[in-house]
Amino acid sequence: MSKTFKRIAYLRVGRLMEPLLPRFENLGKLLRRADMGVSLRMYLASAVSITLIALLLGFPIAIGIVYLFAGKIVWWLAFFIGLLIPLTTLIGFYVYPNYIASNRKRALESSLPTASSFIAAMASAGVAPDKAFLALANENIKLEVSKEAEKITRNIEILGYDLLSALELAAENSPSRIYASFLEGLVSVVISGGDLTSYLTNETKMLMREKVREEKEFIESLGVVAELFLVIGVVTPIFFVIMLAVLAIMSTESGTQGTVLMALLTYVLIPIGMSVIIVLIDGMQPSD
């Protein structure tokens, strides 16, 4: 979405979303954890605006699709597709932040052992935690945890947070429970005056072991995904193609509907099934 569209949606529709914001508090937390850089009001306004546009354009598009493949207008099918387009759009807006937050979660947990080792080395040299996070933020490495360190440093140096408040805020807005626990443990050690180097060293070892375990689980789960691919991508399409072909031969009246169902199977259901498998594998795969 362009900034102009989001601005218009915010100004025109956003004020109508204002009374509904308390009901979408969980979505607001998810937006912060996804770090999408958009307020809840603007996101809801954009979602409603695009859904309304999809609703207005969905029925003409559905009629055109049905007429293109069937040669005539099958109204029940056009109505179904016309409702499916805005419904899919609305579900996409609701699911997308969760998808982004999940990606950030995996990226954070993947890079956390490296960051923990880095901060442990800085702590062993007598560097204060806030300076260690500043050094991590300034490192020329493309890690998600470096971005988190940059936010912590920004909150301390620009917004006036103290170290403990900045760490607690980062833990609250983190999509990863493991990263949040790491920060909360760091806060506890700083408050109690414990051995920071020992804590970070132990955390690094534990995180490394956890990363190795996740890699092994991912390799084992690929076998299940391969079987799922065979069922969704190979066996099921062949079964429906044969079934539709037999029905078309046995009944001349269902030829048009058979053509439409075949087109839906080929251009809608199979691509959706393959997309689900791709998203599933992407969600299971540990980040580098």
C-alpha cells in the first residue's frame, strides 16, 4: 500500500475505527511485535478500505471469471467467488501481522546466541550493559537482534528511558518468548547485582543447545511435509481430475459445471494448496 492511500484511509475511515480500537487491543500488540511501523487505527482503516474496494470489485470480477471459463454466467458460483474475494482480503489483513511477527520471532531466536555471546564478551571486559547494546547496534551485521539493540539504545539515549525500563519495554513488545525471557533475566541480574558474565555465558550455552535441537527437529519434520505434499499436490488433484472426467462423460448436462470445477481445481485449489505447503515449510525452517 502506498503512503498516500494509507493517509487517505486514516483520515476518512480512521475516525470511524476509533470506537472499535479497544476491541482490537490484541491486534495492536501484534502490530508492535511485528514491528510494522503502523498504528492500529491506520491499519484497521486500511484494512476496511481495501476490503470495501474488494467487495465492490469482487462481483464484476467473479462474473467475468465464471463467464470466461463456463461460457455463461453461473450465478451461485459468481456470488460465491464475489464474497470470497473481500473475505480473503480481510483474513489476509488479520493474518499478515502474525506472519511478520512469526518471521521476526524466528530471526530473533536464531541470532540470539550470537548476540548473547557478544554481550557476554563485552561484559567480561567490564563494559556496562547499555554500552554493550550500543556496540551491538553499531555492529555492521544484519541480524534481527541488532535491530532490537538499536531500539533499546534509541529508547535510552533519545527517549530518556533508563536501562531497565528499556529492556522491559523490549521484552514486552518482543514476538519471541525466548528473547523476552533473556531480557527479563538480564533485568533481574542487573537489579540483584548478580554476576552478569556468568549469566550471559550460561544463556549462550543453553541457546546454542536449543538451536541444535531445532535444526534436528526441522530435518525430521521434512518427512511429514513431503507426505503432505504428495497428498495435496499429487494424489488429490489426480483423483478429482479423474472423477470430474468420468462425471462429464456420464452426464452431458453437467459438462459446463464440470468445466468450471476443473478450472477452479487447476487455477485456485491446487495453487492454494501449494502455497499452504510453501508457507508451512517457511514457518518451520529455522532462520540462518
